[in-house]
Amino acid sequence: SLWRGQSVRFAGRLDVFGPFEATPPVELSFLLPDGMASRIRLRLPLALTRLMAAAGVPPEPRIITDLWSSPDFAHTEVAFSCAVSTELLGPGAPFTVWRCLELSGVFRVLPGLDDNPRGALLASVYPQRQGTPQEVLLRVELGGSSGPGGTPYGVSGTSLPYAETSICRVAVRSASHLVNRAVAQVALEVLCDPAAAAAAVNGGGGHGGGGGGSSLIPGTASSIGRAGR
């Protein structure tokens, strides 16, 4: 019996057989003091990115650009745009955004692979039950329409500060569309204002369209500035 104010701990094991997008649920069944059966369902705070890790040795730039441009990776791309949380914008931008997307070491920023100064490419690997881990690439661009050199410009033709170009576009590519959706979902939640992220999650993965909300969009074309050079 467990009375008011008491607590109990349970140990368990979770076997992961493949990529997942939604956080895994757990169901608890118990009896109330009056003998009535009750059941609650909780979601574990476990995202797919908790199983990923940055590559031990940074891959060669040519390998990364070839992977990004490969048909298998391009076909499974998932992308979204959102308004970045104000806490990430300011004197440290865009590096505060890049650091946020590293997810405490899950992704590694690969410098020099994007000509856009407000863009960056990050890499990670997803473990496989058999074979070598597969690469997961994430590209982020901060700001709206770009002028020469990738710098966003306003109506007057002057460059805009980061605080005025808070729209961020993120594209995720790997050999697995499900992995891409799961990673994009985590990126959306850590980058966006909570209200915007919740609206995007509740609204589902549409193909863009009216409104200022975010959505996960499959098959959106993206390119790396130096790919193929």
C-alpha cells in the first residue's frame, strides 16, 4: 500500500528497436484506497536525440557536401521555419542559435561549409542495431531574404540586426525520414517561443501556408553554399 505523502520507485528497461518521433508512453495501473481501479498514461522525457551523438572525428567537408546533395538525403528532408525565441537573439547571435542546436554535444557545428554568414551546418550520428551509425545533418539559416553575402537587408537597403530577423529556417537530412522528423521536432521546441512551438506541434506537419505558425515540411529543397565546388 502507498499512502498520501509516500513515494515508491520502479526500475525498468526500455528497448529501442528503431527511430521514433513521439516520446515513448508509459502506463501505470493502480488501486485507489476505496478499491477502485485507476490508470494513468504518461510520456517519458526521452527524445530520439538522446540516443544520438556527435561523430568522434569531424568528417571531411567533401563527404558532408556529397551526403547533403545525395538523392537519398534530399528525398527525405524535413524542414520548418519559426520565430526564434528572443532569449537566443542579441549580441551573441547567431552563435547562440548554433550552440542551442548542438543539444549539449549531440550535434557538432561544421564551420566553413556554408557561404551564408547567418547559416551553419551541424552533424551527428544515429546508432544502428546492426552496421555503422548513420549520419544526420542539420542546416540552419537565421534571417529572412538575403542580400549580397547572405546578409538580410531591409526595405531601405541597410542590413538588419539579428533582433529584427528572428525567423529561422531549419532543414534536417539523413537516410531516414522518421529520424529527420524526430530531430526537426526537437529543434523546433528548443528554438521557438513556447507558444509557437506548441501551435506547430498541435497543428501537425502541414505543407506551409497561411499564418505565422511553424510546420514540418518534407521534401523542401535546400543547398549548402559550397556544395559541389
